[in-house]
Amino acid sequence: MSDYIDIAATSWDEIPEKKTLPVGTYLLRARSVKYNEPKEEGKNGNVMIVYEPRMPMDDVNDDDLAELGQDYDLANNPIFFRIWIERQTDWQTVKKHLAKHGIDVSGSIQDSFDAVKGKEVLAYLSTRTFTNGAGETVEDNDASNFAPVEA
């Protein structure tokens, strides 16, 4: 993104609205991976992976994609995927998920977190509706059915 001087001169009309992506399989690239500590005592931490959608696969409806607009950037839709850590064995779920990115999951957990950044994976995106903390009804994409990218 540009520096603030360029941004400050931009009209609000030029800023695109985020649109929910059509359901189907997408190629995703991992942007970040981190462990989030529990916010309160007695609560559980989680591993959050933030993905950037790169490309829709053949099962995504072309007409639905066209409704986004020709210049719509899929990267406007970060995908947040969490694995909740309720017990020690949940780390094995994290390990299996990270392995789907084609990395060697060995060494420390942090080494694996670092190695997965920038790696790609396939995932099915559906739409979910929820109420956010401000009481607003929000529609967003939800990722599931992760699979390795075939070489």
C-alpha cells in the first residue's frame, strides 16, 4: 500500500467494499501463523492461521465470481482459521494441518509456524453468518476440507 499522503487524497468512493467469496475450493497462501494465549484464566488458547485467497478452482461458479466484479482482488478477503488448544493432544491436529502445506513438520513448533508462511494449500470456502461483538450481523467466508496442493 502507498504512503499516507497518497492514501489521504483518496476518495472514499474509490475504496472497494469487501464481498463474500462464492462457495467452492480456493488456492490459499498462508500469510501468518501464531499461537494466541487465552484471554482469561480457565479459557483456551488457539493457533490462528491467516490465509490470502489466491485463485478459485473449477468448482467455484463462474457467474458468482463475475458478480464480484472484474477487478475485485480476492486478497481483500483474508481467511482466518483457528485450531483451539483445549488439551495437549490438540497440538497433533495443528501438526497434521501444517503438514498439508507441504512442509516438513519437525523441530520446534515455532520452526513449523515459520516454515508454513507463504506456503499454499487448497480449502473449501463456505459462507457463515454470525453476530459480531457490536451486535451486527456479519457474513464471512469459513474454510474447511484443507488439502495439499498436488505438485
